[in-house]
Amino acid sequence: MSQHSHALNESIGSTVLGYPRIGPRRELKKALESYWAGRIDSDELQATAAELRRTTWEKLAASGLDSVPGNTFSFYDQMLDTAQLFGAVPRRYRHLSTTDAYFAMARGRDDLAPLELTKWFDTNYHYLVPELSPETRFALTTDKPIAEYREASALGIVTRPVLPGPLTFLLLAKAAPGSPSGFQPLDLLDGLIESYAELLSRLADEGVAWVQLDEPALVADRTPAELRALEHAYTRLSALPSRPRLLVAGYFGRLGDALGVLAGTDVEALAVDLVSDERALAEVSTERKLRDKTVVAGLVDGRNVWRTDLRAAVSTAAGLLGSVRDLGVSTSCSLLHVPYDLDAEHDLEEPLRRRLAFAEQKVAEVVTIGRALREGPEAVAGQLSAADEATRVEGRRDDQVRARLAALRPEHRARASFERRADAQRRRLGLPELATTTIGSFPQTGEVRAARAGLRTGRLDAAEYTTAMRTEIERVVRLQEDIGLDVLVHGEPERNDMVQYFAEQLDGYAATEFGWVQSYGSRCVRPPILHGDVSRPRPMTVDWSTYAQSLTDRPVKGMLTGPVTMLAWSFVRADQPLAETADQVALALRDEVSDLERAGLRIIQVDEPALRELLPPRRDRQQEYVEWGVAAFRLATSGVADATQIHTHLCYSEFGDVITAIDALDADVTSLEAARSNMEVVQDLAGIGFGRAVGPGVYDIHSPRVPGSEELRTSLAAAVAALPAERLWVNPDCGLKTRRYPEIEPALRALVDAAKAARQDSATESRR
């Protein structure tokens, strides 16, 4: 047994709720993509995974943590892992082997559609949505948590297996197509509990001391019935005659009523997020049932990159000591959402660098807080003083930006009526009904990436790079003309990422070299760091867009990323309200929109795929967010003429919660993800009387599947049944950057064919 086993058996102590898994140099991403392409076999993929697990466990065990999380590794997503673990595999995949079914659910295969992909609460991580029906029968069908516990034990490291809890698994699942009306996945709770019970019993047989069940769904508003289901589940699991101790983790907000329900069961420990909502501390301090529980206080922010005010965190923890039986300390959530190691970054300016902490540094912060509680603050005086100094460093201030904000008036966020704008745009653009377009990006080929790398390393000078990009832009424009699309894009070959590209050109942002975090599967992003007041020194996209427009008579869209998404997909300063920061970004974008319009662009798209993502989990905080998010978008887009058409794009979210906000954005055309969700969002928009134009995605670009014309015609027919054809556009449901040309060319041709057929159907219908 490892040196940690005694601490594990007695208490949690200091820990983290999870850790990054993609690899410090994206080793898993590269292995996955090589495996999917047939360049490596399953054994090589498994070897990469085993090495990543080993290095993670050994690093955490050596860090001084008292408890090391296990089963945090995944080849794609923890919700998908749990679905497969308990046999919740939809019928269409069951003829495949375990591995093939896993990746088919994630990515699709041949004629097999993948599971729906959507955001993990208000983060930029995506999870795969389990499909459940009344016929679903849960059963323990794999041994992943057990196998990984044994694997770590063989290295001399005792781990605490982690997996999604039963309530979160069911509350985030969806009813499978064809399920009876009124069926809810939560109806299957009893069967799922029994499978969890079997797993816990087997883990106990292995000698596992603690198991962590993650229940982040509990930080949203839950109904009385859902709270009763929570009590039922954990009363049953905590009553098992043979089981490990249970740590139930709620994060991304406060637990609210769920805190008392869980505290009233016989689970041994609760992990609470004391970072995301300032009200959580009072809830924990006053909940009397916690006096005979272990509470693991989430005092280090697991989602942002700023150093912790360690002195304040130690004080907060010390204040809880009399309110609970035993106190542990942890990150607020898994460290999956931050990069691995600040020490890998060599180009960050020193004042900013001193303010930052990535995953490895956050682990050290947790260890420091734990040691301060055990040995007293004097034992870590040096660390506390260094944190004091770092947290006093202020972000960059720009008085001119602040003066612009102070001068804003309501008319800066308003345009003329949609009817007036639509008439002006019809006359200027002359587009057909069911106009076709794409979302923005085209595949980034090896040649494109090599050119960008050549500019970065000095192999290409600026003129050579511009020539290479213009060559690619012309190729993309000619391809779109040949396919028959009505509104074109320049393809974005110059962009490394839809947020990072802009952040690198805005003052107030900083970029990292190795700050990768997982978005989904093998998809990784490097969120920039928004650390000071934001401004735009010079135009960012005008030259590329105007060059593309010069090549064709068809409209070319200018392409920008909206203010909410620029915040959501960055690590954002925490020293001022998000609303103020969003308006700073919006003003920079407003300048870019105006320059694009003056340069002759007739359509400008300002994407907000993260609009739903930042929605607070509690309803009492949602309206405030919606108001400033909508206001920032309108500030960015309301400085143009009536005849200039403003588009926006939203993707991979459950839109129902923000459907009125989508309306309030007042974009002329809104394109949305709809393919994996079977056009559900179109019905939602129709239900609120949405009166502007909509482009529901008719095919899913996150899968390598190539849809046929009939499949797309079926999707488009569902959209036309809900909204008038004259207000519908036809497009994919996201950008094409991550796909290959052999996939997207036939798909786009099928899309154009489907649109033409739908126009004929519409014309026939109108003549009747």
C-alpha cells in the first residue's frame, strides 16, 4: 500500500476533484487522431493512455496531496464513459465492439449518427448526451473504474475513483427518439442506483476507501421531485452493507436545497464550491447537519488561471472548522478546465505571470492551504507572503477605453426595426429564398498550418505569408462558387482559433504557447488570458475579407467573434464585473464592424456560440447575465446601416433557456446547431414567435459522416414545417475547420441540392 493509504482511510485532507487528461503536449489528441486515421493500432493508443495516467498519478502523489483522484482519464468524455460503463448504449451501436461503439457514439460512423454534443454546464467543455428510453436496462458492463484503481495500485498509489453521480447522469441525459410522451430519464433512477450499488460493492472488495460521485447538476434549481430523487438515491447507496466512503461533489455554484438533502443522508463527505457563488459559504456554515460530516472546501478556483489569495482562503477554511466534523480542502471543481503548467510558458510578461496559476500551481496552492490548517499559517509564511504580493498586482488600465464606456447611450445599442432593415437588405442583396451559406471556416490543410508556422518561425516573411493566404482564400471562394452557395466566406485560413486570433490583436489580452485545454474528444483550445482593459489598435480582418469580396460578385460575409464568446473562451480578469469587460470587447468589435462596412462588406457575422454557456445555473442570476450579454452584442453590432445584414451563430447548447435572449440579440439572421438535436431549436423559436431569419444547421460537422441529399432534405423539411421558408437559411451547424475536404465537398453539394429541392417544393406549395 502507498504512503497515502492511511490518510485516505481516515479523511480526505487536501485533494483536487480532477485533473487534465489530454497530456501536457496534447499526447492523447495526437494518439486519438492517429488511431482514427489508421496510423496506429489499439495497443499503441492504450499505451499512450496508460503513460498519461501513470504520469498524472505519480505527479499528484508526489505533490503532497493527501488524496489522489482516479478514473479521471477518458478517451473522449466522462459522461460517455459512464453510459458505456452501465450499458446505456443505444440500440443502433450494439452490433459494434466495445471500442467501436464508444467512438461511434462520440463521432458517428457510416450511417450511424453520433450522440448529441452539448456544453458541460457553463464551461467550454462539451459532453455527449446519453440517450435513454423506457427500455434502457442498466447493468455493469465494463470495469474501467476498477481497472484504473488496480493500475494505480500497482504503482504504489492509492486513488479515489471519480465518476458522475446518478442524479447528474440522468438529469443531463435525454429521452431517446421514439420514447413515449412524458418519459423522463429520471424515471430510470432505481435501475441505475442498483448498478451504482454493484459498482460500489465491487470497489469495496478491491479495498477502495473513498469514491467521489460528481453531482454538478445539483447547483442548478431543482424541483421538489428531483430533490426527493436525490434523497432516495443517496439513502440507498449510503445504506449498502459493503461500500467505500462516499464523497459527493457539487460544483459550478452553490448546492442550495440539495445541501441539506445530502447532509441528511449517511454519505460521509460533501465537496462544496466556495469560489463560484459567494453565498455558498453561508450555506455551508449554517447547515447544522454538516457537523457530523466531512466537508471538502473548494477554495482554489478550478476554472480560471489567477493565483489564489491564499491568506483569505486559509481564513475561510479556518472559519469552517467549528461547523463540520472534519475539513478537507480542494479545488472548486476538476482542473480539467485549466492548462497543465505555467512553468512551460516563457513569453508571458512578468507582471502578468506573477498573477497566474495553472493546474500544477493550483495543486501546490491546495497543499499549502492544507498545511496551513494542520500546522498553522506560520508553517507556510513564505507562500502566503508571495501570494499576497501577486494578488496586489493590477491589470492594464486604459483611460481612453474607460472614457468611451462612460459616454455610451442607449442609442449605441439599437437599430431600426427588423422590417425596415429586412426590406433594405432584400433590395441590396437580392438573395433567393432558403439562401445557402456556411458558418465561416473551411478545412485547415497541412499547407495552411505550415504557412502560419512559417510566419511564426521566420521561414516566411509577411509578403510570402500574405501570398499563401490569398492563394488559399481564392481556392475556397472558387470552390464555393462551383458548389453553388449563395453567400460565401473567405474560409479563415489565417486564423488559428476563433477567439485566440482576435485576442492576439487586441490590447489587454495575452496568449500562451502551451496553455491547451480540452474542449471535447481530441479537440483542444488555448484560451487567451484577458488581463487588462481591452482596445483594438488596428483593423483585424478587413484586408482578408475585402480580398475575398474582390474575387466574386456574390456576397462575402465578414467574420468576427462576439463579445460574450470572447469572454467565455478566455480566462477573464476577476477584478471588475463581467458586464464592464464585455462592453470593452464590444467597443473594439464595433470599430471592426464599422471598418468592414466602410470597406464594402454587405454581410457581417458576429458569432456568439457561447451565449448559453455563461448562463448562471441559478435562475436568480440569469436575468442579469442575459441583460449584459445581449447589451454587449448589440453594442458591437448596432453601428451599421439598415442595408448591412448582421448574422450571428450559436452552437452546441441547450437553447431553451436562452431562447428569448436569442430574440433580443436582434440579429438579422441567426444560425444555430440543430442537426444532432433533430431541429428542436426551430420548434422553440417558432414557439416564441421569433420573427427574424434563422439558419438551422442541417448537418453535423463534428462527425466525419457525409450526409446525403435526402437526409438533408428531411432536416430542412422539419425546419420549413416550423418557420416560413422566406425566413430560413440553409447551412451546416458549425464551422468546417476541423473536417477534411473529401468530407465537406460532397456534404455542401448535398446541402445546395436540398435547398434547391426545398425551394421548388415551396414554390409549388405557394401556387396551390
